[in-house]
Amino acid sequence: DGEVHISELKNGNTEMFWNPTSEVRRQRLKRHIVLFEEQTDFESERLWQHVTSAINKGDQHKATQEKFVLEEEQRSAARERRESGTEWKPLLFRHDAGTNEWHYKYEDLRPWDPLNDIAQFEKDGILQTMERHLSTRMSNHKATCINNQITRHKRSAKDCRRRKTSDQPSNHSQNTESSCSTPESVQELSDDDGKYLGFESLCAQCGKEMNHLKEIHSAVLSLQKAQQDIHR
């Protein structure tokens, strides 16, 4: 986003290679970072702030000194852990003993799917991909909600039969069961099973996620139309 010049060493001439216009600067992707005062001590921006400041001022000697201070603190901390037998457990990386390399725990190496993938974002150091289609997590959550409602329905019906049985003589117990009966089979469920079983709608989280996905779907369709217009 800044000027780039090409210098010819033979004759000392310098010419402009790249000079972004104000329009180009406005179109660049916005950088989203955690506020400096909210960062922890090991966040890169906070940890390297003095090195960065020296580089921006063009003071390479100061930058080298600050870098040495950081590295020496890390070496000292490592020595203290070895002496005390404290094991260092990284939160976001794992060590491959075979290759002696560190790998990000949550890396997603699958190709980007423009028809399904909407955006990639970071939360608490974990990279995640927002998708158009209902995720497996949501599907499992929906199934759990339905199963929980079925269990509550069965328990309610069982309690109702027990109360009716205790209130009525034994020869009338069979007649009262019909007032609190449950469907004979609840093994096969569809999207409308909640209505069929007389349940209320799924939990608030499911409804919120579904509405969110609908909004995302509409936004994606709008973007796809814009892309088609651009290509045309």
C-alpha cells in the first residue's frame, strides 16, 4: 500500500514502479486485530513492540538490541523450566518428533470451496471456516434436541399413566392410559417430526443458527450475482 521505486545501480536513476492511488487504498482488505490494551504478553504485536518501533525509526542497532533481549528472556525461561522439570505445553502447535517440526494443530489444508465456504476467521487463536451448508455439529445438535424432547415426552407420558393408575381402580387403569399415550414408534424422524410429536420448536440455538444461515445464503447469492455481472 506504499510507493515502490526501482533504482538502476549503473547510472543511479530511480523510477516509480508502483504508486497505489487513493482508490486502491480504499479497496484494500481491512486489517482486524485485537486491541493493543487487550493483548496478552505473548501476542506478537505486544511482544515485539520495541523491535518494531526501532525498525520504523530506521534504527537497526536498537532493533537488534531489543531482539537480543527477547531471545535471551526466552532462553532463560527455557532453562528455568528444564531445571524445575516443568513441561511446556503449547496451545496451538504440536511437535512432530519424526521431522523435528512444529505444526499448527487446527490447520485446514482442504481446497477452498467457493460454492460452500463463505469466510475464514480466527477465534481464540483457532482458524475456522464459515460454511453455507448446515454443519455436522449443528446436525448433531438438532438430533440431540429432538432426542431430549422425545425422552421428556416419554417420561411425561409414563408419569401420567402412573398417576392415572394410582387414582383409579385397577379395572379402569387401561381406559385411562389413552389420555396420555405416546406414538408407538419414534425411531424414524424427519424435519417435521417435532410438529408430528406435538413438540415445541427446536431450541433457541438451533433457530438462531438457522436464521443466521439463511441470511448468509442470501448474501452469498447476492455476491454470486455481482460476480456474474462483473464477468459479463
